[in-house]
Amino acid sequence: MSRDVRQVPEKAFKGGDDVSQRVPRGRAVGDPLVLGRPGGGPDAGNGEADEILVTLDDNRTASLVFGHYDQNLAHIERRLDVRATANGNHVVIKGPPDLTERVRHVLESLAQRVKAGTQITLGDVDGAIEESAQQGFLFPQEETDAEPRPGGFEQIVTRKRGSVKARNAAQDIYLRALRRHELVFAEGPAGTGKTWLAVGHAVSLLEQGLVERIILSRPAVEAGERLGFLPGDMREKVDPYLRPVYDALYDFMEARLVERGLSTGLIEIAPLAFMRGRTLTNAAVLLDEAQNCTAMQMKMFLTRLGEGSRMIVTGDPSQIDLPPGQSSGLVEAVRLLSKVEGVGHIRFREGDVVRHELVKRIVKAYEEETARLREAGQEDRRR
């Protein structure tokens, strides 16, 4: 990929490679695609604008980076408020100098993922945009609880999915905490990637030979932990409660390997109620939906940690389903242990949701309502 900062003449687009495979409706082959919004964009006012030419390796790479009908490029333009003119494997970016430089970082990052065989989605584009905001900066020590470092977001690598990069700064901090600490607490709203990344990290550890097995657990609150009344063997009893974890497993491992691992014990389903008395050695252990553990259950689970093991505890304190009067073991454990050496703690926010833009708005609405009710309760007590 090359870069040139200058006024780009129109002839720079002449004689380029064939672009017929990604020509939007209503645009003739060879005509440059202008993605700027009419009457808006960076050149609508009197602000200083920079213009750079970014050239990708070839038309195939450009087509995969720009997306179907250039939807990825249009998404970059909307997010960063720049103006893009694309043709073949060339794209001219016009806007404030800091934003055009960010676009270059985004395109470079996406091109690297294409070369690695990754199919680019809008989520990947958002992740590259978030990553570009961190280029050249160091993360604050108090936020990361890890050694600050420049460069791109952290990633995990598995055989099925290849390289999976963090999509925002919070996920980057999370992945680095997983790499650094033996016990990590991750709390936050749905859709932030807590469980999915934890499973991916566990699979990566298993494939690297750093652990010998994966152990998955989740409190069965709806059944009161009395799983014996449910039909089937142990796996069939807890399957409904661990379905989200299974989905993540199948994302990171081939289906036949998941089934083989479940049958041989390489992947173990361990209901929380059956953990007492065990010592979990050389294992990647994940406790999901931990906000529904009682304080006693959480203490019992955490003290199962054995030599050579890594433990990940995830949950959302805003979705506690325990009976009234029972406190959440996750909330208590975070309060007591988040500053203990060897323990990592990550708190995701509403802005870190990556599942769907609508999910982010839903979470925000509920959080605002919770804050409003909390303030109303405090006001009533003052009266």
C-alpha cells in the first residue's frame, strides 16, 4: 500500500485496472466513485483540508477492503466525516489532516486482514476505526493494569478463525488482561464480547498446548441448581444454560473437534453445583453469567483454581436473577479481589457494545432508566 499527500490530478485514475466487479448501480466503469454527502463533508466549510492518495496492492484487495458496492468505504466516510473518491485500487481521501491519516491506518489494517484471509465485515471496519484512534498513543496504566505499549489492538489466534483482533479499546484491554493474569473478571452489558473472547482465548491456550483442557460452567439459576430433576445425562441437563458458550466454541473450533473434545473430556461441562471438592489444574476455566452466583458459590468456585490453570469470570451486574435478599457473588468478588495481585478486572460500558448498533441503544436506554430510578430513590431518602 502506498500513500501520497498532494493534490491528486484526475489523470491519476486513468488507465487503472478493471473495476467492473465493484461498480455500483448508476456509475459507469472507469468513473470515480464520490462518496461525500451533498452539501456536507469536510470541504463544506472553511476548515483546512488535506488530500491523500492511498493505493492498495491490487483490485482484488481493494474490492474486499471497500466491500460490496463500496459499503465499507462509505461506512468509514460516515464514521470519520471525510470525503472519499475511489477507483480501482486507488482511493483519494479528503478531510482534516488527522482524519485522513486515520483513514489511511484503517485501510492498511483492513488490507492486512484481507491478506490474512479474513472476510471483512462492518464490525471489522468499526474495530479498525477504533484501533486507528489509538495509533501512536499509550494506554494509561490505571486503565489497563498492564504495561503500556504503542501499536495495534491485541489479538487471539485459533486454527479455525485465524487472527481475531479486538474491536475497541475495551476489548484490547480485556485481551491483554487475559494474557497477563491467571484470574480475570469481566463485567458489563450484553453484546460487548465478554464471553465470546473468553472462549476464543481458552481455545487459543488449548491449541498452543498451554492448558490441557477447557472447563465451562454457568449457574443454572432457573433450576435452582437442582439439575437431577432434568432429563438426560449431565451434558443434556446443562445444555440449555450453556448454549451461548457452545455457540462461541463452534465459532472458534471445527464442529467435529468440539464434539470429540466433549466426548473425550478435553472440553468439560461442569455445573457450578458439582464443583465442590475439585482442584482444576492445567485448565482454562470459564464461569459465565457469574452475576447469578451467590457469594458462597463464587468463593467455592474461585478456590478451585489449581496449578497451571487460567480462570475467567464473566457477567452483567445489571441482570441479576437471584432471589430478593441474596447478593451477587460477582459483585462481592470484584469488590474484594479487583486490586489483588494476579487478578485482572475489566468493566465494559454501553459504548463498548459490538453486537449490533440497536443493542447499544437498548443498553443505553436501560442504563439511563436505572440511573434515573437510583437518583429518584436517593431524592426520596433525603426527603
